[in-house]
Amino acid sequence: MKSIELFAGIGGIALAAEWAGIETVAFCEREPFCQEVLNKHWPSVPIFDDVCTLNKQTLEERGVDIGAIELISGGFPCQPYSIAGLKKGEDDDRALWGEMFRIIEEIRPTWVVGENVANFANMGLDNALLDLESIGYRGQSFIIPAVAVNANHRRDRIFIVAHSYSKRLQKHNSSTKSAEKRFGIRRDIKKVLRNSNSESKLQTNKSASSIRSSRETWKSSSWEYRGASSGEHWENNQPTVCRVDDGISKRLDKDRLKALGNAVVPQQIYPIFKFIKQIHDMETQE
């Protein structure tokens, strides 16, 4: 199973995909420091530096087999939606969901996985799901904190998981068994995520309105993992905890800290990729 990762950063999503047995065949990332990290760990994978000019032609010119792409993933910029920013949403110049959607529409992979801050549920989720539905995808959203996978920080993130039910699934429409597997996304991903941490609670919803209606209950719940106490006292914004050595100036480490701040925690998204790969393997064996 092959994937393209947009807004790749230092490769957190690609690492999780690799753990699940999914091969990333192209990155799109503009930051030079992040490109160096990607080149170090995936030296043979081409890197494109501008999502606004990325398309079928530019990918094929670098040897990417478009027909083999089954998954497009990406943590599109969070600044327009973050509670730590100005919350301009789609009016922010950094709002690039539209570019990710354009590439999805052009390539038409079987699966799409998007990642952003939890506040995206209030500012862009409904439109993103409608965009995907308009071109033949059924989507679900999941809010998963890093603490749910045993990290020692909360880091709430929303994940959009969408599956094509049109062009690429026509070959399966005669199989009831396949249909049941394809359209049980919410139930099955929920099960896989819970298996990754039996004491974690997660929130799964199809629309932003359902996320908003249940958020107060979710926030008041006690997040317990490996015997630790509730993380309810954690604030929405925390001081940086990315370094352990004292006395090193942030100025000397700013690129790494910025990359870590923008990165996707691989353990958060891995169960989703694990599920996707399981479904892909079952469908290809039929």
C-alpha cells in the first residue's frame, strides 16, 4: 500500500504509516530543516516543496506512480484554527485545506487521513467533510489526545478519516462482506484505538456539531493511563517540554523546537493506519 504525505514536517505521519506497513512514496514539505530530517530517514523518497504547485504531472515527473496511490495523508497547517492563534479560519493565508482537497480530487486515492488541532472541529470540519462527500468520500472524525497513547502531555488532535465509495470501490460492490468492512469505519477504528490503550477514552464523531455537543462531557472525563491520574488539570497551552538539557539557548534549537511543535505524534495516528492497512489487505485478498 502506497501513500503520499502532504505537510510532512519531520515525518511523524510517515513513521506511523511505516509501522503499519504503508510505504510513503512522496513528501510535500517546504521547511528546509524538516526536509533535511526527511532526507535522512527516507533518502529515496522525493520531496516537493510547494503544495500549491503539486499535482499529477509534477509527481509523475519525479517518478511517482499515481495509479498506485491508495492513501493521501497530511497535517495541514493548524495556525488558522489553533486557540493559541488569531483563529481566522479559512480567512487566514495559511489555511491550506483547499490545496489538500484539490490534490485529493485530482488523484482520487481510496483513503484520506487529515490531522489538525482539536479546534478545527469548530472552524472547518463540517466544510472539509462536505468537500470530501462532494467527490465521493465518506468521512469520520476522531479527537485523540496524545495522553491516550501514553504520552505525558495532552495534545488534543482531530483526525479525519475518509474512504472512497465511488470510483475505486465499484469493483467491490458485489461483495456484501466487503461493504460491511468498508462502511464500518467508525466502529472498527474505535475498536482498534481502544485496543491500543484499554483505559483510554476517545471521541468519535461524524460532524462538528456532534463534537461540540459532547465536548463538555468529554472534557470532564478522567484520562487514565498506566495507573496515572487524570490529566484534567492540564492547560490548553503548555510551556515547551521538548528538551531535557538545561542551559541551551532556544535560539540554538529553534528549528527543532518548531518542527516538534508542528509534528504529529506517530503513536496517535498509528492505530488509524493499522486499521486502514488491515482493511486494504482483506480487500486485496478477496
